[in-house]
Amino acid sequence: MPLWLQGVLELGSVAVVSYLLVLLSVLMVWLADGFDTLGLTGGFVLSGHVWLLAHLTPLQVALDPGAGLPATSGTLNLVPLGLTLVPFALAWHAGRRLARACWEGQFWQPYLSGLAAYSAFGAAAALLFGGGEVSASPAAAAVFPLVPVALGGFVGAYRVSRSLPGLIGVNAAAWVERTSQYSRWAGSYVWAVLRAGFVAAVAGVGAGAALLAAALFWNWNDVVGVYQRLGTGVPGDTALTGLQLGYLPNLAVYALAWATGAGFDVGSGTHTSPLGTDPGPVPLLPALAALPPAELPAWALAVVVLPVLAGVLAGWWFLREGENHLDDWMALRLPARWITFPLSTLLTGLFVGAVAGVLVMLLSWLAHGSLGLGRLTEVGPDGTAVLLLFGAEVAVGAAVGCVVGPWLEHEPPFAPPRGTEDEEDGTPAGRRAARRRRREETAARRAMRSAGRRSPQAEHGHEADDTDRSAADRSAAGRSTPDGRRDAGPWAAQGRAVAEPGSAEAFDVDAVEAPAAPSDAGAPGSPER
């Protein structure tokens, strides 16, 4: 099968399967008499609108003035991010299959052809399901669905190939090798900062999800009360619950925005934050019963510690990566660690906070939207406010994590960089590797000492010969003394212990090879070897 055709089939199946899942959910509610006046044709049209909205496509709503609503037209662009994860996950699996079917540098052929087919499918859905009270622009339906699908397909393919040359045919590693050492250090540092910001953003969203779960549990009686007031029965409750599950990631982002202090809007005139909630009418949605009350205690501001803790986690993760080349560069230029360490820590915290703030701002923009009707034209947090507050809180936490991390790693932060006297790598990664080698060497020495203590009992008949031989070996090669202490031997003046056979250092390819011991072949009767 040609690669371009396989890409069309793979991503085309993503479009079909994602639509069938939405259609199945709508038809199940319709069969249970959940939509009295919808009909079978209306169920197909509604599923098409939900499919387009889940693919980030805005919908134009134009209702009959007799519906009793203040606004008869508007734009519906409040995306259910929970449903957006469905085509993303399907495209992730499709990208993995396409990457396995391609040689190096060929992935772009099925990838682009599949995206072109998906774009055509979106435009056809806009034409097929439009023309009524709810419609979508064919141009927008051809572009916006590509965002989750293209991202999911590329991430899935990269997880299989594990290299950009295998996907795009460009050997970035060879280009990096041609650059200078400082350029490679700068690239490694920037890449580590980006990943640390991603860690902070993920930890922040997780904290928001935990806060949302706690709020729903605390106000569970109010949530059940809203279900009872609606009285929609089992089919209506099922459809309402499915709708809320689709918007569950949005609510988690709202909770994170609330924890940062920025808050979020639930329609015009209703804003909630740790400082309090501006009262206003809200839709009868059971999940909104967990909104904070109008008056909050003063200790509610303590919730801002959650983004700070996300920053601490990101700072510690960044330190464990061992790519803090900014600190290494400053330490080489200025030996005063009491200046370079705080300055590099402050700058790294600012960089990590900026990356995390931008990522959460993008999530806030995706979770923000409008229902296009009445007061519900502004729902969600302000992305700019979230960027500033969350970025500042993560920056503080990341700086704290970089300061606390060395003690958690049993390494003082103001220690001068090593690598000049003992030829070890002075970077944090090199220091961790050196500590690991020393631990392995110590464990090997303990094992050999315990074996040496057992050998006289096992070979009692050769005590005299073994004693003479062990005494000569200790004097020549620095074996363990009878009291268990280590004697460095004749090479102690060079500042490096001789590697024993069977020790960790003897099998370490990076260890410096010790000089050969003087041969005793020419002096058979000499008292010294």
C-alpha cells in the first residue's frame, strides 16, 4: 500500500471512529426518550455539531426569538476538552502505526496526506450538518480539527521513532555536534528549562483537579439537589452527566486559575476567586453547585501554595536533570559562589515560571469560551492574569526547589565545581555519576573485606602461606589491613586509590587507569615486590 494512501486510511479512520463514538452517545440518550422533539435526523445533526465543537471549531447559534432568551444569536466556542482528548488519543495510535510503516525521513508523506483527508472530512461535516439554527464555517471546520489530530499523530510517531531524523529526515544531532561546547550547553539548558516548565504546568493542572474533586465532595449534597430540581429523569441525568464529563478538564483548569488568585468568570457579572465570589445567576448545572460562597475566610488565600508547590517540584526536577549549565558557566566566570548560585537560581526560576505560565495560559484560552446565549458569553479564566500570577508563583517555587534540591541530593549548593584536581566532570550530572561510582566502589570493597574475613576459616590449612602472601600484597597493592582499614599502597602519593580486581572502579570504563605495579619477576628472593 502506498504511504500516502495509508495515511489517508489511518487518519480517516480517526475521524470516523470519533464521530461514531459521539453519535452512539447521542443515540443512546435519544432511545431512552431523552430528546422529545429531536428525532433520529436531529440526533445525527446534534452529533455532528458536538464533533465539530470537540475539534475546536466555533459554532454560530441563531435561535428563534420565541425561545424566550435575551440573545437570539451568538458564537458557541466553549470547547469540551474532555471530548477533544478522544481524537487526540486516536491520532496518537494512528501516528504510532504510521511511524512503524515508514523508513527514515518518509513519515511526512502519510502524515500530510492524512491531515489533508481529515481537513476535507471537517469541511464536509460543516456543510452536511449546517444550515439550521446551529452552523459552522467550512473554512474553520477544515482548519481547527487539524490541531488536536496533528499534535496527537506527531507525538505518537515520535514515541515510536524516538528521533527527529526518523520523522523529518533532518539529522539534528549531527548539526549539534558541529556547534561549540557552549552552544551545546546552552541548548541542553534551554531544553531542560522547557521540560521543567512542562512539569510545573502538569503539576498545576493536577493540583487544580484535586481541588475540584475536594470541592465536589464537600458540596455533594448541593450537587445532588440540582439534579433533583431539574427532574430530567434517568435519560436526562445521563446526558447531563456526559456533558459535565466532557467539560471536566475545563473545570480543572478553572480550579487551577482560582488557586492562582486570578479566578474565573461564569457569565457576565459572576466572578469567583480566593478573595470572594461576586454573586450572580449561574446556569442550573450540577457541577456549578461546588462554586465557592460569596464570603470566604481569610485562610482561603493559603490555596496559592498549590502553584508554589508545583514550582518546587519543577525546580527539584530541573536540578536532578543535571543540566544547570547557567550555574556552571557563572561559577567558571566568577568563583564567588555566594553570588553566582543565588543569581543563577533566580534566573532559572524566572525562566521555568515563564514557560509554565505560557503553557497554562494556552490551557486557559482553550478552556475559556462562550455559550453564545444571554449572559453566558464569558466563561472561564483570563489568560493574561493566569500567565502573570501562575508564572510568578511557579518562579518562586522553582527557585526554592533549586535551593532545597542539593540538600535533598546530599550535596551542598555552595560547593565549588569539581573537575580540576581529580579530572571529574564538574557539572551536576558528572558529580552524581562520580557519587554513584564511589558508592559502587565502597560496596565492592565491603564485599571483598567480608570475603577476606571468611577466607582464613575456609582455608585453615594454608594460613602461613596466605599470611605471607597477603602481607606482601598489602604492601604492594594497598589491600585491606587486618583491622578493616584501607591502605592506599605505593600509589597514595598520586592522590588516587588503585583499583582492585572485582571492584566497581576496575569495571568502570571512565575511570583513569592506575600505573602498573613494579614487576618482581627479576627479584625472586627480594623481601619487597
